[in-house]
Amino acid sequence: MSRLNDLLADAAKRSATYLDRLQDRAVGPSAHAVDGLARLDVPLQQQPLDPREVLRELDEIVSPATMAMAGPRFFGFVIGGSLPAALAANMLASAWDQNTGLYNVTPGTAKLEQVALRWLLDALHLPAHCAGAFVTGTTVAHITSLAAARHAVLAKAGWNVEADGLFGAPPITVVVSDEVHPTLLKALGVVGLGRNRVTRVPTDAQGRMRLDAFPKLHGPAIVCVQAGNVNTGACDPVAELCDLAQPSGAWVHVDGAFGLWARVAPSRAHLVAGVERADSWATDGHKWLNVPYDSGIAITRDGEALRKAMAVTAEYLPSETSNRNPADHTPELSRRARGVDIWAAMRSLGREGLAELIERNCRQARRFAEGLAAAGVEVLADVALNQVLVSFGSPEQTHRVIAAIQAEGTCWAGATVWQGRTAMRISVCSWATTDADVERSLQAMIRAGRAVGTGE
């Protein structure tokens, strides 16, 4: 046991050292570090290797080749670094190694997930009776929610989709935004509704679904709306869309991967007013809640539809309980206790800390837009939440500036194309990002823009 203790202590020390160095290292890995990954490509040896040597190899070879996503100046995707409490809880939960599918087998972690779900519903101001699932990310949260939606709308039409499949089933109309996120289309494909067999609704200049273009609905239908456009952060008018969709019996699903968290921020909550009227919601914990990868959350108003879409039984499974069995709500039977990290993050932040995190990142995003605009950079969309879109001129010019920013290493932002314009997208999503990090990154962006513009 002393050898195990020494190994875990070494892992903790190496992890802490890695995180401490993120403040000073370049955000992206160096070419030398990436080339060094070739050292991993060796034949599997015949004899066991000391675990301490395994850990040393991992740290020495892979740590330098990582992207500093856990640091304060990674703005390339909507990714938040892990909160200290969530990271520590994740490590402890890994030591517990609980296959959290059934309450009777793993009551400790199953209870934590019950509490975490209740806290989430409360913090996000969603109906308290909703059911939920802790999954790998918003992609699987979409799959989970859409499976429940598929069950519900076909059950109304007298069809048991779990028993009889989609062959011969009444057709389901699926409505999405013209700027639907590709993970939702992927989820539609997985549940058999098709990536292309959708009705697309045009969007306005900010990326919001246009009410005047919404189709008339008849028969089974699922309407997928956005809380947080991945490029602009703009939110669809969910309340008004519910008014249009729900009288016909349509199920309204919300892609709220990061935008749903606007519910907890007093200055941003109006952007998602009425979102509680939807039938299901998908969001990420590893985005704005800042828990370790991977962590997604599916929430449905109709808990029975979710359970019928997901539950599995077998004689060897001790599933009888008055408590919630996590596996009755998720695609996986075998699963880690992802809700532990969420419980720890919310317990450590509290209501005020969670609201402050969202408010601060939104304010920091606006500062990026203001600073770049003052330097003559074109801001392409309103800063609704934490997303900033800017253009440095032509597509070629913008790509050159982005490459210069990434190579310089102070911060990391990526490219996108939005409504026909090539842009740099800045996503501010980490608890670790300070105002000083924003100013430091802002100056690096402005320097790169000027250097590329002058041909330096």
C-alpha cells in the first residue's frame, strides 16, 4: 500500500506542477513537444513496467504536448478549465471507481447524482419534477433527449418506437435553425431521424431563428432551438417558439450547451426567458460549469418518456428501489459517476459564485470586443454572452492573424465562418481567466493584427 500511496502522491505532485506552469507557458504546444510524441510509438514490451516509470513517461512526453485548455487564456472553443473542487472530486471519484448505474449497488454516488440534479434544476430555474441524465457531453445529451422526444411524439400517434422501431412509423417533422450545431444533426442521425431530413428555419443577423419563417406543424414533430449560438452566443426566442410549436403537440428541445447557463446570471437571464417552457434541454458541465471532461447533462420534462427510452432490465441487475437508478436515464449501463464532479462544482461555488463566474466571463467577452473595435478590428455580431466574432479584413488576412496569434503563444483563438464571413472566434469560458489575462491577450491580438497588416 505504501507503494500505491507514493505513486498517487507523485501523480498529484506532477498534476499540480503542470497546472502551475500553465500561467507562463505558451498556450499551444511547441513543434518540438509534438515531435517528441514519437517517443510513445514503441512496441509493447514483454515484461511489466514499474507504474512510477509509466507515470514519468506520461508526464515527460505528453504534458509538454498538450494544449493549455486548463489555463486562463485558451479561447479557441467553449471550454472552461476545471474548478479546483471539481478536479479534486474527479480524482477521488476515480479512486472510488463506482459503476454508477444502480442505486442499490452504488448508493453513495447515485445519491450524489440525485442531489446534483436537484441543484441543477433549481439553479437553472427549470421545473423541479424534471428527470435528468449525466452523460459524456451535449452530443449524447441530445441523443438522450431526442430519444425521449421520439418516444413521446410517436406514443401520441399510437406507435411504440422502442418495440417496433421506425420502420412503418408515422413520420416525424424535425425543425432546426439554419445555424443548428452539427452535434445536434449528428444526434438526429443516431436516433434515426436523419441529418438531412429536417426543416431549416432562416436566422436573423445575429443568428437567431426567425419567427416569421417558422413552418406550420402537423402530426408528430420535434422543434430544436438554441440557447447560445456557437459563433455569436445569440439565443433563439424560445418562449415565442414554444407558442408556435406546442399547441400542435410538438416537443421543443433546447440546445443549451453553454447558453443555458445564462439562466443563473442576472444581467443575461433575459436572453433565455421562457426556456423553462421547453420539453427537454441539453447542456455541458465541462463548458461553463468548469468541471473536468467529460460531462454532459440531458434534462426532460417527461421523466417517463426518458425512462422508457433508456431503461434496461435483466435478472442479474438489482434494480428494484424507490430511489433513482442512473442507468434508467442514460444510454450507458456501465458509467462513471459524472454527477460527482457537478455536485462538487456547485457545492464549491454556491449560487453567488456560479452567477459571478458567468457574469465575469460575459463582461470579459465585451472587453475583448471593445478593445479590438477600438484598434480598428471589425466586430461581426453583438456580444450576447461569452462569444466574440471579429474579422481582420479578407479571409486570407484573418487566417494569417489567427496563425500569428497561435504561434506567439500568449493566447489561443480559432477560425470560423459565420454567415459567409471568415472570422476569429473568442470564447471566454474559464473560471481561471482574470481581467489581467484578457488585457494581456487583447494586446497580443492587436500586435498580431498590426504586424500582419504591415507585413512585418
